[in-house]
Amino acid sequence: MEIRSLGPGDGDAVQAASYLFDAPPEEAVTRRFLQAEGHHLLVAYEGDLPVGFVSGVEVTHPDKGTEMFLYELAVAEGFRRRGFGGALVARLASLAEERGCYGMWVLTDGENKPALVTYAASGGSAETGQVVVVWTF
């Protein structure tokens, strides 16, 4: 397994991993994400095949500092339960620490047992009582 950090100019690598995303990545949005300071996209490879990714966004607030928001984690069906998800989460957590983040957080569905197991195995702990409020535009 190799984990690569993608950055500006790696749009082709994102397209090569497009089957891992919920929808096909859009070129302009991909470019914006990869160029933005504090945005991170780590891709796991088995040989030359992209088999998983994790994305993270640094979030800063004046009275709290900077924390890492684990935006999304995905691992291809045939590569699950082989340590790819945990390795991606651990690498993002290490990156967050290197960049001075005081913590990392993620939202997931309470029914998503594989995600909850992966996050717990990576050192995360679930907090209860949260409510997600969304605005759709």
C-alpha cells in the first residue's frame, strides 16, 4: 500500500480514482479543492490502482484554533477490511498534527458500523447528542 497526497496539478489522479467518489469529480471543483490551502486529499494505491481516499479540510476559528474536518473516507469494495481505511485516517490524523491542528472530527451516520469501527480503531471516540442541521441551496 502506498498513500499519496494529491495537490495542484493532480487532477488526472483524481479522475483516475473517480470510481471511488459518490459522483464523478468535476474538473473545476477538483482544481479548486486541490489548490486551496488547508484542503487535503490522500489516495491509497495498491500498485498503480487507486483503492481508497480520505479528504480533510482545516477549519480555523478565532477562539479555538485549527482542527481537521475529515470530510470523506472511501475504500473500494474489494479492498475493505484490509487496513486501507484505517491507514488513510491515521495518515490524515498525522498530517493534522504536523500542521498544528488541535484535533480532528468527522460526521457519520450512526448506522454506518464499518465507518464507526474504522474511526474507533484509528483512535477516534464517538460523541452522542449531536444534531446535524443543514441548509440546501
